[in-house]
Amino acid sequence: MTQYERVKKQNEVMRISAVIITLLVMSFSMPSIAQQASYNEAVSLLEKTKYNQKRGNLEGAIGHARLGLDQAETLNNQELIIQFKEVIGEIYLSKNDYKNAVSSFLAIILAAERQDDQENLGKGNLALANTFSDMGAYEKASDYYQRAIDNFEALGKKREKANAIQALGYNYSNSNQFSKSISTFETLLKLAISESLYSYISSAQEQLFLDNIKVNNAAQATKYGLSYYERIKDKGNSATLSNTTRNLALQFIKTGDNKNALKFANISVSIDGQNSMSLETLAKAYAANDNNSKAIESFEKALESNERKRNPEGMARNYNQMAELAIDRGDLRVASNNLAKAESIGIERNTRITLLDTYRMLALVNQEKGNEDQEAKYRSMHEAVKLQIGDPDKIEYKLSRAKENLAESYEQEARARISTTENRKLAQEREKLKAQQKLQDIEIIEQQARLQAQELQKKKLEAERAKQDLLITEKTNEASSREAELERLQLDAELQKLSEEEREKRLELIEKEREILRQQTELQAQKIESDRQARMLYFMAIGATILILAILMVAFYRTYNNSKTIREQNQNLAEQQKTILNRNIQLKKSSEAMLAMNNKLKKAHVNLKVLLKKEQATKEQLEKINLDLKNTQVHLVQAEKMSSLGLLTAGIAHEINNPINFVSSGVQSLTKNFGEIESFLENYQKVLALDDLNEIKKYASVLQEDEDFLKETQDSSKELLEDVRYGILRITEIVNGLRSFSRHDEAEVKETDLNESFDSALLILKNKYKNKTEIVKEMDETLPQIQCFPGQLNQVFVNLINNAIDAIDEGGEIKIKTTNLDDEQVEIRISDNGTGMPEDVKAKIFDPFFTTKEIGKGTGLGLSISHGIIEKHRGKIRVESKMGVGTTFIINLPKKLELDDKILEEENLKLG
């Protein structure tokens, strides 16, 4: 065997060994790789579930969660299984699918009990308690909340324990079990203080404050309320601070601390002066401090706020409050008037809670007047309303035996389902173990068969190896013979190569001898040719010499004959040279004069070039200045527009905010109502699906409770829909007005209704002139649409009306009048009864930057821009003013507008 064959064989053995080792490693690592891939997929499904849950795509979240749960159960990863069941339960809870939520959370509890996992057991008990509390099974919820508290107590987890105690307290409060709620939150407060759990301190103080208000314990309420206020006053949001200070003021009134009542009522109003409840509380505080005039003023502001919000219940309540204040003062006439208004609103809008107070006070007023029949009538009506709505001050537990039974049935059904599922899984596990055992037995038999086959294969390999050794020996001998033969052949080839090289050298020598002979022959031939050429040159030189001598003799003769003629010609040339010299002197003088003239022309030409360059630079500078002026004008106009818009934005925001809040609160209440209706329909559908009479009876009390509440929900929903409709209508009006006003300036003329333009301008300025100025409109209904730039005219109208508002004190009047003068023109008059202008001011009002306003309240460009806009429209604007009487701006505009290209080009420049 050669060295090459031995290396090749070693490489082949190493390659086969590497393949076998790789296969063995892969066979051991494949299960772990597959398991890791399955785990990663399960984690990815968990993330997708939470993402869809956050986005509100609950169906997608449920789909991903179920796939992930199957994957986690296949991996038997208990941590992932619990996480998936937890998120599935949360999704069902957000869908109000309490049955499936109970099943998911109970599965976590049972799994944690089997594994003695106290932490997950606590989480499961807390989640299940939240589910029962949400569906109204408060007693069932309390039981599981207590279990969660015990679990976290055993683990020493203080924050989780505090969280469970807080949830238990809210459960008691929501079910009107206020004594238990107060006790629970007092426990939470002690724990939070001792363990420095500051967020729970705030929530405990807040709920103790609210619950003591509900049980009419004003002393305790003020104690916890003050502590809560001190904790949030520097970092709480405005709504929370306003509600807290308002409730504190009411509790101080009850305890007789009228000074603190007034203090906190004022704080509440300072935080949110538009809140009618805060204004009512301030009025009550003033009344408690015997400041009746301030109390009436605050009640009237609250009434105005409720009127703006179209809140009939609030309006009726305010009239009742003012009537009660009048009764305390003994002013029965004022009390009767206010109660009549409250009764009218209560009957019209069916606000029975306010009618209860109205009829009570009407009976009292008639008792004071001695009208026994009227007194009896109103007492009877008071009792009738009270019978309908019950005693509003009476606290009733919100415990429903039907909901507790329903919760119990959900729990038992879930336990049975989970038990069935677990049994089925155990049976499947046993079958799986049996199958695995059978597979193992078969594997053992197969392994024995493979061992026998390997023994036979081993013997065959040994026989094959012996045979291969014999073949290798034979091949080695053959190779040795071939190597000897090859060496002999190589020697013969070397000898042949040497004889070939010697012959080639001999041939080269012969070829060189031939080349030398050829070169000698060529040299002899060249020598003979050069001798012949030399003889020919000798004879030609002799002939040429003779010929040159003959030519020289002939030339001498001719030269002698021509010399006489040349002398004569020279004399003539001398005379001509004198004449030429004189002429050259004259020409030189003329050229010097022309040269001086050319120098002067060159200087003039240079000066002209300099002047032209200066003129060109001046022209370019003027063009640049003109462009800068145009850009400055555009920026000034835009700045004035932005200044106006900045001043008016707050007003528009205020105008549109009220109806938006109206719609928002109405939609939230409707959403809540529809949720209650859906709950009723679910219960009703469950009853329809039942065949067993006993099961139907179990739901009867639940449906009876829901039917009573459903009627109230339907009535309130109708009122809410009406309120939402009004809010949307008001928003539509405002948006339509804004859309009309906010048309962009365009470089083209459009047909425009001036009356509509004024409506838009007044809408923009409404927040500025309301409660200050009365607007009187005398609009010509026959006024046709005119051709104009509508956005620019809107700016003029806003500027003029805004100036008129600024010129008027409280209670003034602004009159806007449009007139169809003739076929060519329309006239606009904007008048006010303000302070007027002196003559010197009137002469300057259209000058740029002239203003009589204080610094920061005007740019002085409004009237200047307005004047320019009217002139561009081929119109006229003038002013009439008299000190102490008022001012009138008169505008005349053409109905048809024809503009040249220059103006349209300027408009395009403004638009950018």
C-alpha cells in the first residue's frame, strides 16, 4: 500500500467516526431542543394573548390563550398553565362571563391545593373573590377574600395581604355593609402605617372618609377626610381634590364647625368653579355662617351652571335649596315661588328624588300659612313619592340570595367539570403509561434482535477483513513490480532525452556556419556596387563645373548692362522717399490726435460701465427690498390672524367643552345601563333554556329584582338619550359655524353669503361677548351672495366686532346691519354704544401699528389689514364716532368683483 492510499484510508475512517458521533449527540439533544421550541412557542402565545387583551380584542385573546394552555399542558409546565388560566379568567371576567371566569380561577385554586402552592393559592382565591364580588355575590366573595388574606399572611407577603384586605373592604362597601367596611379599612390603615405601604394609607383614609359619610358619622368622617386631604393636596388631581373638599365642607356643617365648612367650600370652588355641586356646598356654608346674600348668590350660580348643562335634576334641587333658605328666613312667598319651579321641573322630567323634598317643603309652607287642605294634599303626595322610591336615607344591604345561589351553582358546576376533566386526564395518563410499557417491551425485543444481528455482522466483518488483508498483500506485490518497471522506463527516457539534446546542438552549429557564409557574400556584393557609384559621381562633378562657368559669364554681361538703369531708378526713388517722408510726418501728427481722442473715449466707456453696474446693483437691491416687504406684509397679516385665533381659541374650547362633557357623561351612563340590560337578558335566556320547574323557580326571584330595576333603567336611558341628542345637536351647530368661518384664503373669488359670515364670526366671539354685550342683528334677507375672498372678509368682521366688544363696558349693545343698496353694491354697518373716539384717534385708526389698547392686548394691525382687504375688494370703509355715544364702521362692497392678475399673483404669494 502506498503512502497516499494509507492517508486516504485514515481520512475516510475519521470522517465516518465524526458522522457517527454527530448522530449520537443529535439523538441525545433532539428531545431537549424540541422541548425548548415548544416552551418558546407557549411564551409567545402568552404574549400575544396579553397584547390582544390590552387592545380589547377579547376573542383573539381567548383563541391564543387556549392554544397556549394546550401547549403548556403538553409540556406539563405548571407555571405557564397557571398564567394561562389566570389570563383566561380575566378575559371572561371582562366579558361578564362569570361562569367561565369562576371555572378558570377555581382550576388555579385546585391545582395550587394539590401542589401546596400557597402563593398561587392566594392569587386564585383573590381572583375568584373579585369575580363573585363583580357578579353581586358579596357573601361568597367575602369568604374567598378572607382565604386569600390567610394565604398571604402565612407567606408573610404584606403588600399582597394589604391588597386582599382592601378588596374585601370595597366588597363590604359596595354591598352597603358599611360597619364591616369601616372595620376592614381601619385594619388596612393600621397595617399600611406599620409596614410603610403609603399607597394603601391613602386608599384606606379615602374609603373611611366616604363610608363614615354614608353612615352619617360626621365626626369620624371629618377626622379621616382631613388626613386624606393633607396627603393628596399637593399631588391629587383636581376632580379628587374638588370632591374631597366639598364633602369635607358638608361634614363640617353637620358638626357645626361653620368656619372650616366655609374654608373647604371655597377651596372646592377655587379648584372647579364650574361644578354646580361645589357652588351648592359653598351656598350651604354661607347659609350656615348666616351670610344669606352670599348663599343666594352661590345658589343662583349653581342654578346657572345646571341650566347650561341642561341638568333638570340639578335645577330642581337648586330651587329646593333656595326655598329651604327662604323658609329659614321666614320669606314664604320666595319659598313658594322656588318650590313651584322645582315642582314644574320635577313633574316634567320625572325627577322623583327632588319631588320628595319639594312636596315636603310645600306641606311645611302651607302649614305655616294655615292652608290645611293644601298641607294635607302635599303630605299625601310626599308619601306617595316616598312609597315609589323608598326612603333615600335608609341604608339597605345589597345582598341577593338569588345571586349567592347562582354563584354557588357556578362553583359546584366548575368543581364537577374540573373533577371530570382531571379524571379523564388521569385515565388518559394511565392508558398512555400502558402504551409506553408495551412500547418498551417491544423495544427490548427489538434491541435483542439488533444485538444478534450485530454479532453476525461482526463475524462477517472479520471474514471480510481477512479477505481484504490477502488482497492487500497481492496488491502490494503488484505495486512493487510496477514500481521497478516504472524506474527502468524512466531511465530509458532520460538516455533518449540526452541523445536528442546533442543532435539539436549539432544542427545549431551548422545553421550558424551557413549564416556566416551568407553574410560574407552580401558584403562583397555591396563593395562592387559602391565602386560603380563612385565613378559615376566623379564624371558628374566635372560636367557640372563646366556648366557653372558658362552661366557666370552670361550673368556678368547682363549685370553690367543693367547697372546704368538701376542708377537712374535710384535717383527717382530718392525723390519719392522725400515726398513720402513729408506725408509720414503729417500722418504721425493726425494719429497722435486720434490716439488722444481714443483715450478719452475709453475713459468715458469705463465710467459708463461703472455707472451701469451701480444701477444694476441698485435695481437688484430694490427688488430684494420689495420682496422682503411683501414677505414681511404676509408674515404680519399671518401674525395678526394667529393673534386673533389665539385670543379666540379659549372661547371656542369653552363653548364646545360643555356639550362634549354632556355627551360623554350621557354615553357613560348609557353604557352602564346597557350592561345592566344585557345582564337581565342573559338571565332571561338562561330561564328560557331550562326545562326543570325547580330550576326555573330558583331564578324567579333574580328576574323579579331585575324587572323592577329594568323599568328604572329604561326611563333613565330615555332621558339620557335626549340629553345626548341635545349635546350632539349643539356640537353640530358649533362645528358647522367653525367650518363656515375657517375656510382657508384662496387665490380665487367665491360666492359668499355675508349674513352667514356674520353668524360664524359671532360664534367665534361668543365666549367674549356673552354676559357682557347684547348683539342686535338687522340682516337683510334679500341680500344676495357677493363675489369675494370669504376668509379675508371673515377676518375683517371678527376684527371690527372684537374692537366693538373691547370698547363697551358691561351691559352694552352691538348692532350689525346689512343692506342691499342697489344692483351694484351692498352696505354693512357695525355699531356700538361704547366710549367713542376723538378726532385725532379717528384720523389714525387705519395706520399700521396704531393702537389705543394696552401693551400685549393688540398689535395695531387689525384695522390696517381690514382697510387693505376692503380696498382690494374694490370697496370702501369709513368710520363715524362720537365721544360718549359710540362708533359705527360702514363698509360698501361691490356684488361682482373683477381683479387684475397682479392681485391674484399676490394672493398666491400669501398662500405660499
